Amino acid sequence: MPKIFKTVIAALAIIILAVATYNYLSFADERKVRRALLDLQDKVSEPMTGGMSAVLTASSLKPFFTPKINISFQHGGSEQRHVFEQDELLRIIIGIKQHNPDLTVKLDFSRRNIQIADGRIATVSVMVTVENLSETFDPQRLTFTFEKNEEARWRLSTISEGAQSRYETL
């Protein structure tokens, strides 16, 4: 093989490696947010069997949320906003799960709709489907806002019903 071909192949290999490294580093936060969403989906969908299970579920969900969580939704034609302390929201989730132990949550965010702003705030538009053994509820479009904490973990800070991310154009 002539020396020029070896040089061209080596140059192409370096370019491909550089592009792959750039893509890996550029989308690291997006992958972490996606991983946090999948882990949250799994934790919320785990079956609960009793009191101790509720305590374990609550403690396993805590790292997914900021200390205060803003939730807004449409009701009666107006927007309702609530701020929940982390423990209060976890008690609500556990109460729902105890009354519906087979409840599962599916998040569809397969489109490229995770947007990172300033490296600290991530906005994700998802379709959420909740189901149990007897029925599937209508999917709801929700927008989740994550904040990166001091340990570089993405934590859910806001849930908005029916809102569309201003970045979502695909």
C-alpha cells in the first residue's frame, strides 16, 4: 500500500476519533438527564407490597428531586401552581402507589427533546402513560425541568402539564 494511502487512512481515523470524542463530550449532560428519566421511571413503576416497601421506595426516590418541586397543571381553564417540599411529594407518590400497587409509568421521550441551558438547567418534553392491570389512562404531555446540583446530578425541579418545551421543534 502506498505511503499516501496510509497517511490518508491515519488522518481519517484521527478525524473520526475527534468527532466521536466531541459528540460524546457534547451530549454527556443529555445522556445523564435521559438516564435520570429512565431510572425515575423504573423506581416509580416498581411494585410495592407493604409498609417497609413504601419507606424503601421513598428513600430510593429522594435523589431524583430537588428539595422543592414546582408542579403546574390546567384545571377549570386556569393554571394551578403548587410548590411541594420533597418529603410531601414523596408521601403523595407513596400513597398513590399503596392504593395502586400495580401502577406503572412509561415515559416516551424518544425524540431529541432534551434541551440543556447554561449547563445547569435541562428541559424535557415527554408523553407520560400511566397504567395498572385493569386500565391504561390517556397519555399526558408533561414538561420536566431538571437542575444540576453541586454533585453534578440532575434532579427534577418542575413538572408542568400540557406545556410544550419552547425548544421542541422536531
